[in-house]
Amino acid sequence: MLVVLIAHAVAAVLAPLVVRSMGRNGFFLLALVPLGSLGWVLANWGQERELHIQWAPGLSMDIDMRFDSLAAIMSVLVLGVGTLILIYCGRYFTNDERRLGIFAAEMVAFAGAMFGLVTSDNMIILYTFWELTTVLSFLLVGHYAERATSRRAATQALLVTTAGGLAMLVGILMLGQSVGSYNLSDVVANPPSGWLASVALVLVLIGALSKSAIVPLHFWLPGAMAAPTPVSGYLHAAAMVKAGIYLVARLAPGFSDSTPWRVTIITLGLASMLLAGWRALRSFDLKLVLAFGTVSQLGFMMVLVGLGSRDAALAGMTMIIAHGLFKAALFMVVGIIDHSTGTRDIRKLAHLGAKAPWLAAIATLAAASMAGLPPFLGFVGKEAALESILEANVLEPWEQTVTAAAITLGSILTVAYSIRFVWGAFGRKRLRQPSPAVTGMHAPGALLLAPSAVLAVAGLLAGPLSPQLEKLLTPYSTTLPAGPHADYHLGLWHGITTPLLLTVTIVLLGTVLFVAHRWAVARLQFKNPPLGNADRAYDATLRGMDALSMRLTGFTQRGSLPLTQSTILATLMLLPMIVLALYTDAWAEFRLWDSPLQFTVGLGMIGAALATTVMRNRLAAVILVGLTGYGCGVLFALHGAPDLALTQFLVETLTLVIFVLVLRKLPAEVDERQSVGFKVPRALLAIGVGTAVTILAAYAVNARNTVPIHYQLPEAAYVLGDGRNVVNVLLVDIRAWDTFGEISVLLVAATGVASLVFRSRRFGTAPRVADAPTVVLDAASSSSERTWLRGGDLIDPRHRSLVLEVTTRLIFPTMMVLSVYFFFSGHNAPGGGFAGGLTAGLALVLRYLAGGRYELGETVPIDAGKILGLGLGLAAGTAAASLFLGAPPLSSAVFEVTLPLLGDIKLVTALFFDLGVYLIVVGLVLDVLRSLGARLDAREEVNA
């Protein structure tokens, strides 16, 4: 299973190169990947295989995969149809098609994602593949991004299926917590009960219904017909829309007897079959006829797999296969018609059957299976469905009657729109000669016809061979309870039975409905559909959400930074204090200090904070705020935390420099006349917040009722992370996932700062001396003074400091060496990538302050964005590297080598993760200097 997924991932990466070198013929080579995977599925059919890879057991995200009969059925559909669709793409598209390589990559990746979805046992992993198919569907539906219809359809499909997926995720978490396992096999074997489990089940079903386009979430599927026809033939006929059907089938053995399940599945499934079948009769676009027909058939299959009996499951599996065969074939036929004639409108097609007899024959075979005519597989599945419903002991008598009547009526509509499709595409329509579109058509090639022909003929042959097909489907269907007639088997002939009589009635009434379609459709065209228009409801919902968001934003974001801060701080102060007052009886114990030195440092911090509130000079106020931070670092040092103290000092220094860079553009003094609000309420709020945080910290410490974990951390750091610096091992190993998230936020923050400053576009590296204007260069060359920093010669003499330049020239190498020392020693001594990066950042700050923006470019002639990206790539790559070395992701794997002269060297993979942190911090500082420093300096030079 893992090999199949890796093969599709590699093929998706290589697909653009393959298509670029081979043109559209590259699809034939790419088709070998799902074809080979199909061979693996067939070779392992009948065997249950499991795969377990430990990934993140604490998050229940182990990679658990399971290949059984149900997964095999869906895999054959996904991989088999996927192979034929890729072959079809090789002649459907031309070499001039835009983004053809990307399209090929997305199609191959989608096939792999669907295989991963149907073989995932862990529900979290299943959800990951589920959302991956959603994203790939969005990209494929929006392939023609220059068209507004494609963009709308892609967005609509994304919003609907993603919203359903989020609901499903909540349900998955609730089910997993209730059962104590996130594996589907465990959940089905031990289904939870109670109202909470019912809510979770409904949430999961919402995701399944949205994915399979069941009413009322069906409207995205007809809209997705804006996608290229191969996408419609694969995603919307054979693959993605079957994901919801698959999930319901997977859960049915454990949950089909629950009331919420039955009400949701049967009611909405029948409604989909009837409403979409009626809409198919009202459409003139051949693709829309098939799209609404797909929604109708999906509702039918949803009822069958969700009914909860052996016979219904057998019928459901049969219909899933039959539907994949005939609907994918019909979509490909429509693509050929559109490709050859330039239209899909049945009002513009006449005599096409005479012009393209082979195409008409293929469409007729596939449509006959869709209508449920013998001897096609569609007929076998339809008869099995009617039999299973008529004999379903899981339903009440009145439920049986209603369900059977609804399916009969839906099947009549299916026959009618099946005939209408063939007649509309290939009929003469009382015209003596072909329509203009047909007259100018070009004949399709054999290779373009072959994939649809294979599927249509397969639907024909599978009918007589259905007894052999049943042997492949029975292992799944027997997981559900048998009905009163457990001896039912698939076949073309069961004698003169009630299902056969119903089938005859369905075919006759469907034919009558088609014959009367001019009256039944043309005269009953409702300007306002009786049950409303789903697309309009969707648009109204979006407008309502936009209006609500605007009002909410207008209420909470008034454009006043003091008001926003006050709201946040007031909430921080009041909410915890109210909860403590109402629900806590105990009183926290306080110990003000352990030594007089702590009291002295704290008193200095309080004095600096109070002085800040009355200071009018901005720079002095920033320095006073910095003193509180330095005091905090001193307290860390006094408590025996040199690593925290070092980091605190570095961060405080760097923050102070950034403040100074910003303050250069502000007046030196605060103008009290322009101040907003009153100082007394602000002072009270500040005191209240400080008091609240102090009380919360005291309660948090006093609430501990077990031995603190920090007693175990030194040993854990050395045993698990092979390091003696507990803080650094925590950051790069034990809690590396947290660190990875934090550095990602740092990267986003750097991008945001640069975007706010640059506004229109990001600039690359800081300018070098060679980029300076000629006048400036000439003036610098005429200077007789010795050059200590190359950029210093370009600074205005009034702002130049020779002492600072000399000092920088001497100190900069030392600071960089210290930075490297902190980086390498951090795993066992104070330091690490973060501290080393901050030291290097301070060295760059010193270089910039002494030599200006040109000196910054001379020092680091690399774009800050590239440094940030390289750092994030190194940090992320450590996850994969750890796996290959036998350790959990983002944890330390140790390898030792012996080198000449150097001797034994012991390396920990966390070192490379720390290197990523180092580069991100350096890139962040460089980005801030470039945006808040060099870019603003350039504007001043232009204004001067």
C-alpha cells in the first residue's frame, strides 16, 4: 500500500517534466502508475493486509492502513477508471493546452489520494486524504482559471465540501475519544452509544453527504461541470463523489441500526434520487443531464449502502461498480461530442448518430446500463436493490413501502433521462439533414474512443458474469446481517418475481415519460422551482455571511489600537478572575522573594515601569521598558536558568534596536494634546492586568497535585534527546512540533512586516555599494579617510561615526564566532539555534547601524526570504530524516562516525533542526532591517 502511494506521489512530481518532454503522449506513460497499482490490488484481492507506521501516537496519528474487500472494490474503481481516463487525456487534449503538465500531476496525485482514502484505517489519516482530494478537486475544477464560471465552480465545490469536512472532523474526534481509538476497524467493532455518539455520527454523515453531493448539498456537483471533461469523468463519476458512499459503507456494519443514521441516509438519499432525476429531464446540456443523473444515482447508492442488510450492501456494491463503468463512459462520450462538434447542447445536435456510429453505439451501451436494462450490470444491480428493499427486515412496513415507491419513481426518471440523453445527442429530431455543429464535426480517433468503449463493454459483460462478480463482493456484504432471504445471489434471471415486474413497469413508464417529455418538461417548466433553487440559496448564504462578518468586524474593529488593546486586556483580566471567584474556594499561597537580591531587582523593574508611564521622550520610554526585560533576565539567572537569561537578554536587545528603528520616523517627544483617552483608566487597567496575571500564576503553581515534571526533564533530555541542556532539547526534540509551529509563525510575521512596508512588491537583497548612485560613489572615492566599512563611505558625514565603524569592524567577527559557538554548544550548554541566531542578528544590526544600508547589502548579499525558506525547509526536512534513521518525526536520531584526525563524532539530527531555527532568526532580523531600515533609508535619500 505504501509503495502505491509513493509511486503516485513520485509520478505527480515528475508529471510536469514528462508532459513537457513528451507532450500529451506523456499521459500514456503516467497511466502506467495506476495500472501497475491496479495489478497490485488484483494480486492481493481476497487477502486482508495491514500497515502500521508509528508517527505521532500521542496525537493518535499513527499511519494505520488496511486493505480488505471494501477497499479492494473501491481501489479497482479508482485505479482502473483512472488509468483509462489518463489514456483518454492523451488524445482529448492538444499539445497547446495551457498548464497541461500541472493538470497531469493533479490527476495522478488525485488517484493516489483516493487510494490512500479508501485504505486508511486511522480516521485522522483518512481525513487528511479526504481534504487532499478536496484541494485537488478545487484545482482540477478550476483548471480553466481564466474563466469566471470555472473559478466560481471551483470555489463553490471547495467551500461546500470543506465545510462538510470540518463537520466530519469534529465528529471523528468525538467518535475517537468515545471509543478510545481512532481506527475505523475499532470504531465499527465497538460503536459508542448515547446522545454524544449520535451527534458525532450526524457530523460525520454531513461530511459524507457533502462529498457525495446529496441533497441539500448537491448543487456543487452540477456547477463543477465547468471542469474539463476528464475531470468530470473521473472525479464526479467514478472517484471523489464515491468517497462519501465509501465512508457510509465502511460505517454501516456498526451504525446502520441507529435512528439518526437511518433518518439521515434514507430520507436525504431518496430526496436526492427524485429531485436530481427530475432536474436531469429539464437540462439541455448533455453534461448537466449526466451531472444531475449522477446526483440521483448517488442518492440511490447512499440508500443501499446505508440500509444495513446483507442484500442491500451487495446491491449497493454492484451499483457502485456499474455506475463507475457507465457514467465514466458517458462523460467521456460527452467530451468527444464537445471535442468534435464544439457544443453539448442537445438542441444543436441532430443526425450525430449517423455521422459517428461507433460513438453512438458506445453511448447506447452505457446508457442502457444506466437505465437498468438487461443484460447489463446496471440491470443486475437494480434488481438486487429492489429485492433487498422489498425484503428488508430492518425497515418498518410503511418505511419499506415508501422507500420502494420512491426508488421505483426515481428509476422511472432514470430510464427517461437515459433515453433522452441518447436521443438528444444522436437522434435525428425530425430534421432531414445534420445540424450545422454536426456537419462541421471531425471524426474522433480510435484511441479517443477506446477508453469509453472498454467501460461500456465491461458493463455489458459484467451482467452475465455477475455470479462470478458476487464472489468478489460477498466478503464485504457478509459483514452486515442477512435478511429473511439470505440465499439471494446476483444473476440475470431469478424467475418471474416482484422485482422483475417492477423493472418492466419502470422501463415502460420511463419510456412513456420520455415520449411525453415535450409536454412533461416544456409545459411544466417552473420559473420558480417548487423546492427553491440551491444555487440561489448558496449565493444568499454567502451574502449573509459577508454582511455578518462586516458588521461583526465593524463592531469589534473600530480602527483604534488603544480600544482593541483595552478590550483584549480587560477580557484577560475579568474572565479568569470571575471564574476563580465563582468556582475556587482555596486561597493561593504567596512567597514574595527568596533573597533580598530578587526584591532589589523587582523593585528596579517596578520603578522602570512606573517611570515609563510619565516619560514624554519616546526613546527614554523604550529604554525604560527594556530595563524591565533585562530585570526579568536577571531573575532567570538568579533562579539557575542561564539559557533563559541569555535568550531574554538577546531578545530584549534586539527588540530595543527594532524600536529605535521605528522611532526614527516619529517625533522625539509625545504630544500630550493629541493623546486619546484618559490616563487614569489606563493605569487602573494596567494594574488590574498585572494583578490578575500574578494571581493566576500563583493559583497555577499551587494547583499542582503531583510531582512536577521538571524533576524528570534532565534525565529525559539526556536519554531521549542526547543533550544536557534541558531547554534546548525541549525546543528541538521533545516539543519540536511546537517549535516548528512557532518558527512558521515567525516566518509569516516577517513576510507580513515586509508586506506592510513595501506595499506593492517585495524587494530582494539590500543594495550593495556597487548599486549606489554615481554621484555618491564619486564622492566616496574622493574621500581620503581610511575605509573601515565599505558602506560607511556612503553615509552623510554628519551622521557618520568613525569610532562606531572601527568598533564594529573589530567586534563583528567576534560576535559571529560567538553566534556559531552558541549554536554548536546549545545542545549541552547555554545557547542553541535561537540564541545563536539572535547573536548573529545583533551583529548584523551593529553592522547596519555603523555602515548603513549599503553595508548591510555587502555583509549579507542574499535575499532574506531565501534564508527564511531555507531555514524552514531544514526544520521540516528533519522530520523525514528522523524517520529514515528509525526515530519518530522531529525527534533526535543519533549517528556516530569516525573520521581521520577528528576521531569519533557523535551527531544528533536535532542539530539540523536547530540550524533551521538559526537561519530563520537570522532571516527574520535581516528582513526587519531591510524593511524598517534599508527601505526607509532609501525613501529618505530620494526625498533629499
